Amino acid sequence: MAEAKKYPAPVTNPETAQFWEAAKAGKFMIKRCTACGDRHYFPRSICPFCFSDKTVWEEASGEATIYTYSLMRKSPTGPYAIAYVTLKEGPSLQTNIVDCDLEKLKIGQKVKLVWKPTDGAPLPFFTAA
Amino acid sequence: MTIKGKAYIAGIYEHPTRHAPDKSTAQLHAEVAKGAIEDAGLTKADIDGYFCAGDAPGGAWPMVDYLGLKVRHVDSTETGGCSYLIHLGHAAEAIAAGKCSIALVTLAGKPRTGPMPPRAAGAEADFEAAYGATTHNAYGMCAMRHMHDYGTTSEQLAWIKVAASHHAQYNPHAMLKEVVTVEDVINSPMISDPLHRMDCCVVTDGGGAMIVTTPEIAKSLKKPLVRLIGHGEAMKGPRGGKDLDLTYSAGIWSGPRAFEEAGVTPKDIKYASIYDSFTITVLMQLEDLGFCKKGEGGKFVADGNLISGVGKLPFNTDGGGLCSNHPVNRGGMTKILEAVRQLRGEAHPKVQVQNCDLAIAHGTGGLLGVRHAASTCILERV
């Protein structure tokens, strides 16, 4: 691999600060609504489904499957794979698949969380499981 | 309350340029405004409503001042490339409510001359910005999943570009006038899997404008009468990541609303302007609008079904964004303009649909695979 790609540090805000603090400790947190029971990502204080303010943080396993992806070949920093992955806990999220053979990605493939450093909190990425 | 038949498109203008390094963006707005006002047979002093989106330098008040307008109604709804389809619906609402009587809508800019300013970020920024979503790969992700779920092929997608190129050969202003084949498309370089270079639209400088007015004023003018009879708008995003499905667009909601208001069905449509930022955009929207069942878009677009005079649903007879023009990376305005030309009987004779009295103009804005808006306009010749 070439020199590690530089990723922007999260700006963070009062609503999401706990997510990024947990990330620094290697914990991947998602939000669960105690009113409707659904989990969501990225984290909101008010549930985007039932609009209850009774949302709580819970740690996710980091296990996921690829919902879809696209290998972007027209990039000054080299090809990269954008993807949506579906977490074992339910929610799907946008990410990049990294550190594996990007030519062999498949929808439905199992992937796992990896953190990539920034000048601030690390960012969640996924790689072949 | 309905906007059905309450507003007419009395003037249209598409800038002939595709590359304008010698002009300012505001100037292009003024040139398309002038063109549309003259096409309608009106003067600038007649304009009492102004609509613009994120491409207008500084937004509505600098533009109103720059153009020297005196308006009593403004609307700067920003929904990317479909802003102008939404503006048409909103102009009809404003006209029906008596808030203005002659509305000007402008679009212009120069992405071919220089880079565009970055898209404004929302609450998701920290959780998405690092992953490099662009138009190409966001639409690529939709195409990839559509292929997975429904067996759609690159060859089927290529037929959309082939149809657009058949139309573009007759448009003297089209950026790409060469007729291409399915093989040409699938042999063009892969940009973001599974989209090839020829699955992507052109990048052009330029713009377009329209005049929307009351039935009475339209009837006092000289142009053939074209009116809006149905309009819908909707938005879609990952919504917290629940039940993610990238194989449909917000057109699944905007389309039925517009058809219901118009009192017509997809089977009645004689001509379709469908936003073609990428081939997959067209395929998904045709399904979402009900021209075929979900998942059958590939079969529907194949074998020239979108070519005027050949297939059942002539589409983008100006060559569309895939071949002719995609000013400011925003295709909604040119979709309306070609639909009006078809309804007026002013399209190129080689692509003019016979007895074209009912058309659809539909588009999305934003990133289809991330967050986007959609708007549907049903237009009728009176």
C-alpha cells in the first residue's frame, strides 16, 4: 500500500461528542430508541422514526455485510470503494471498504469494523471479515 | 385546491453555449432571462415573480437587483438539479394564489470553465464526508444494487445513452453529436463500477430559463399554449439506516402525486423528459414513475424503446444531459424546455413526436444513492 490516506478529523458537536469519545477508546456506538426499540445511525438525540427523545447509546459489534458498493476509479488519490454496509444490529451506513482486495468485493460479503486515525477522533471503516 | 391548469409556460430559452469562459455566471442568468422573456413576447417590466436556486450567485436578492427586477414574490428553493421542476410547481401555486402573475425562473453556471463550490453539508457531515461520495460513485452504488436485485445489465443501461445519442445528432447545439452503440458504451472506460464514462452525462457551461404565467396572460400571447396540470415533489435519504433500499428514488412518491393531480396515467404520456445525470438515473425513474414495473426498467429501455419514431416512449429528444447539455450539473431546467418544445411542435422534425399533447418532465437532485429530491411535472398542450 502507498502512504496512508489522510482523513479529516471530525468536527464533533454536543449531540455526537459521546460517539467520538467512545471511538477514541475503540468503541463503535449506535443509538437505540427505548420508545420504539429501533436503532439508527448516524446518532441523533431524537429518534428519526418515532421522534421520542428517549434514545440511548449502545455499543455495536462492528460486524456487517455489504449492502452495495462502487469502486471509484477516477480519483487523484487512487481507487477507493464507497459502500453501504448493514450492521448486525440493523442500521445501514455509508463507509469505505479498505485494506482488502477491492476488485473482489461482493454484495452480501461479510465485513468488520476498522478504525482509521485522524488528527482528532478516529473514523469507522470496514474491511473483509 | 389544485394547481391543475392554473399556470402556463409562456416563454422558454436554452442558452446555445456549452462552454462560456468569457462570460460571468450572473451574465448567463441575464442572457437566459432575456431569451425567455423575448420568447414569451413580454418585457422585463412584466416580471413580478422570480425563482432561482443554488446556482444563482448570492441567491435571490443579489440576482433580483442584478437583473433589475421589481418582484412581489420570490422563491429560492434549492433541491439541486430538480430545483427548477419544483420551481415550476411552486410558481403555479403562487400564480393560483394571486401572489404573482408572470414568474421568471433562471438557471446558469460554468462548471466546465472551473470547479463548482462544494456542496453544503448537513448533520451527517462527520459521519459521511470522509468517505468520498461523489455523483459517480453514489449513482454507481444504486446501479450495483439494482443489478444485484433485478439482474439489470450494463448493456441495458447502455441503451439509454444510445437513445440519447440518436436524438443528439439532430441538435446543432449538442455537445456530443455522434451516434453511439451499446458496444461503444460498455467499452468506454469504467469510472465508478458499474458505470462507464458513457453512462455519465456531459459537463457544460450554460443555462436556461422559463416564464410561467396565468391562463389569461398566456392566451394573450402568441406562443402555443402549454400548461402544467400536475406536480409532485418528494425527498429520500438513508433515514437513520433503516430498511435501506437504493433501487428506488423519491420519484416513487412525486410521480403518483403528479399523475393523480393531472388525472392521467403513464400510458397517456406521449413524450418523456427524464433527468439523465447517469443512465441508471433514467432507468430507476422510469420504474418509479410507473412506465414499467420495478425491476423491469432494463427490459423497458432496451432495443431502442426510448428512441423517437422507433420506441414506445420517446425521451430526451434534445439529446438530454447524456449528450446535449447539463448546465451547472443541474438537469431539471432543460428537461422542462424540451418537453415544452415537444408540446409546441418546435422540436427538431426528426425527433418531433406526432400529436404530442401530453408530456412529463421529471428529475432528481442531490445524490441518488445518498440524499436526494425528486419532482414531477405533467404538461399539456391546450
